[in-house]
Amino acid sequence: MEFTCPRCAETVEAVYYGPCVSCREELNDLFGQEGRVIEIADYEPKMNVTPNAVALKDD
């Protein structure tokens, strides 16, 4: 598919619409970051949540 680069307005031949290769490399150099690990706390239900009465029923 042929289109114009939305960033530099040059004609580009690519499969998907977006910045051309040179613009993509420039953007990656400017804004590229390494991935990071985010730790999430374990889920604790709120105190106003009550257990299901059927689940607590003794047979």
C-alpha cells in the first residue's frame, strides 16, 4: 500500500499505515524506553463484602 508519511509527508510503500522507517527510528530514539516490572498488591476483598450463604451452609 502506498501512502504519505503522516510525520514527514514523504511517499511510503508499506503494509500498514503509520510513520515511515526513518521517522519510526527517530521517534524510538527520542521516546524509546526499556520495559519495567510493575508489582501489584494481592487482592483483598473489601470489608463490606459478605461470603455467599450457600457456600457457608453446613450439610
